[in-house]
Amino acid sequence: MTELEALRDRVAQLEAILGVDEPFLVQLRLAFGLTGATQPKILGMLLNRSFVTHDALYAMLYGHRPDCDLPCDKTVDVHLSKLRKTLKGHGITFRTVVDGGYAMDTANKIKVRAKLGLPTQSRPHPGHPDFPAIQTGL
């Protein structure tokens, strides 16, 4: 395996941990009628983390862009608002946390998993006692 292949494998592993790998994003788009790439990525991160900061969302969405091509940080707020509206139609919510981030409780994570046809039983996941990471290699 070349160094480049190893790096690509590692990026794929990290994307899966964050919940932003392409196969999983496609599942989220189809299950919830999400548009574009941004809303599924945000939902994927909310589903796979106990807490997501605004800065982490911004970095995940736009960190690959050069400084001269970065959108206003309020852009994330617009995407969050649209995602909230879409998820509300499915009876799913997430909350804003005072410390500058967002969180989805276990009951709502179970609803998302059920809508995706994934097991809703919790398994231990290191560093995330409230809910396990979703296995995306379906």
C-alpha cells in the first residue's frame, strides 16, 4: 500500500467516525429528504457525537477551502435552521447547548436510526457513553 492509499484509507476511517462518509450521507439524504451535502453531514455529526460545537461544524463543512473562499460563519446557522425544520416533520429534534454547540438526545438518535432501518439497541462505544457510533459500511 502506497503512502497516498494509506492516507486515503485513514481519511475514510475518520469520515466514518464523524458520520460524514458518503454511503451514510446518501442514506440520510434518502431517509429524510435532505438536500445538498451540508444537511446530511450536520445530521451525521449530531448522530455520532454527544456534543458538536459550532466551530467543529464549520471546520468540517468548510475547512478544506482556502481562506479567500470561506463563507460567513452564520452560514452554518442557516443550515442548522433548515435541518431543524426538516427533522421536525419527522418528529426529531436537536438542541442548542449554551457552550456554543448542539446535541441530539438518545431518544432522537434512536428515531433517526429506526428511520434508517438500523438497530436501535445501544452498544458501548469508547468516549461516547450516550450512544454508539453507527456502523456505516452497510
